[in-house]
Amino acid sequence: MTADKPKRANQPAKAWKEGFNAGRRLVAPKRETRNPYPPGSDKALAWISGFIEALQKPLRAVRKP
């Protein structure tokens, strides 16, 4: 690992997107917000990452008074 090329984890895009969508529709029944993948797998970690990302408050531009 060098400063020019930092090491990056490869996440399954489909699992991340499913987690992101689940996080965005928190008003859905609880069964939809459960991680459908086996604990500790790459897909489970990607799903959780997408879920957490969806829960974050979006950044807004700050206006000067």
C-alpha cells in the first residue's frame, strides 16, 4: 500500500444498493430492514455499509447571514 494507491475494499454493488434502499425506506415493515445475508460475509458488510450511508443526513450548503 502506497500513498499513491491506497488499498480499497471491494464491496458487492448489488448488496450495497439493497442496504441503501432499505435505509431510505425506514417506514417499511421491520422485516425489510434486516440484513438478508449471512453474518460476516462480504455481502453482509456491504449491505450494512449501504444502510448506514442511507441514514446519514445529507450535507447542505451553508448560507452566510
